[in-house]
Amino acid sequence: MRTAAVVPAAGRGERLGPGGPKALRLLAGEPLLVHAVRALGSVVDLVVVAAPPAPGAAEEVDALLRPVVGPARLVVVAGGGTRQESVRLALAVLPAEVTGVLVHDAARPLAPAGLARSVLAALDGGADAVIPALPVTDTVKLVDAAERVVQTVDRSVLRAVQTPQGFRRDVLAQAHGAPGADRLEATDDAGLVERLGLPVLVVPGSEEAFKVTRPLDLALAEAVLAARAGRS
Ligand code: C5P
């Protein structure tokens, strides 16, 4: 299987507070995107990044990542107005020989390479779509528009879903190209595959694959990196 990682990195990251695009915010002195791409680059044949759409951003991202994965294994495109559009724009430039695709948020900079390998192994084993996920630890409640509790959901059947998510290339292309898919605003790619009625396999996620969304997440990421440095 020839593999590529598609990395949507075009988000503004407003919940992280004032600053540039989230993927370019620094974590231990390096942009989040560099951390994410370094792990993926050790696992897949090609990395395609959807950069922020601002003028010059794609060139900046290209220069940043060349030393990380090498120019021959890197493609950078300008991303779009939604995550889904950014993924679609990156999928459009995949070379014909790619048969397996990982989609990974730049906002999950510490997802270990081993997680990407386990997703690819499940694809190799014949799955069409594979997602890493963890059990939900909080109690989850359904509320109405007035913030009144409607129901407490049985958390034993809930999973918090991460990336990298893995797909057979043709399945992912079909999911993104399905009629109306561009109007769906799916928050992950597996959601689009589910709408095709195809099975999505869950594999164990990693606590280190958490998404950097708010300032506290950055502090946690710094702590994880410090702990890794202490172990090595
Ligand atoms: O906003 P959120 O954290 O859910 O974004 C998840 C990922 O999607 C991030 O890596 C972000 O850069 C990316 N994204 C994108 N294009 C957008 C919005 C988000 O590539 N227009």
C-alpha cells in the first residue's frame, strides 16, 4: 500500500486566544504543525498539508516543513474556509499511486507515530475506514435549547474520537465527493464515510493524541514533551 497523510492546518484557532493560525503557534519552540508532521513523516510515503489560505502562508509552511520530511515527500496546498474543504483541497492533489490515506489534524501535535502505524495496520488488514478513539470519562448529558437536562447518556457506549483517521483512498474520495457532502460540515472524515453506509472500525486511541484547542491544552502539551525528554 502506498500511503499519504493529509494534514488540515488552515484553522485560525480562535479558542486558543490572540495570535496567528493555530498550526503555526509554538510548542517547545516549534510550530504545532512541525511536531505533527515529524511523527507522520516517519510512517507514510507522502505528506500533504493544507496551509492557511492567507497570501504567502503556503510558501512559509513549505519552507518550514522541507527540513522535516524532505521536499520529495511534501506537498503544500492552500486550505479552505472549513476543515472539510481543506481536506478536500489536499485530497485533490494526491498522486494516483496512493491507495491508503491518513487524515490528521495539525492541532493534535503529539499523536505518537505508533498510533498512525496501528491505524495503517488495520487498513492493511482490510478495513475501509479506521478511527482511533478513547472511552469517555466525563458523565455526558443531553440538554435542550434552554440548557435544561433532557437525559443522561450511557457513557459506556460513547467514544471520544481522535486523528489520525485512516481510509482506503477510493472510499475517502467517494465520501468527500458524495452529493451534498460539501454542505454537511462534518467535524471528522469518518462521519462522511458513515453517511455512505460503510463500516468504520475503531482502534484504541492515545491519551497523547489530544487536540490543542484552548490555552490549557498548550500547557499540557509542553508537559508531555518534557516528560518524553525525561524518558529519552
Ligand atoms: O478547529 P479545529 O480544532 O476543530 O480544527 C481541526 C483541524 O482542522 C486543525 O488542524 C485546523 O487547522 C484544521 N482546519 C483547516 N481548515 C479550516 C479549519 C480548520 O484545515 N478552515
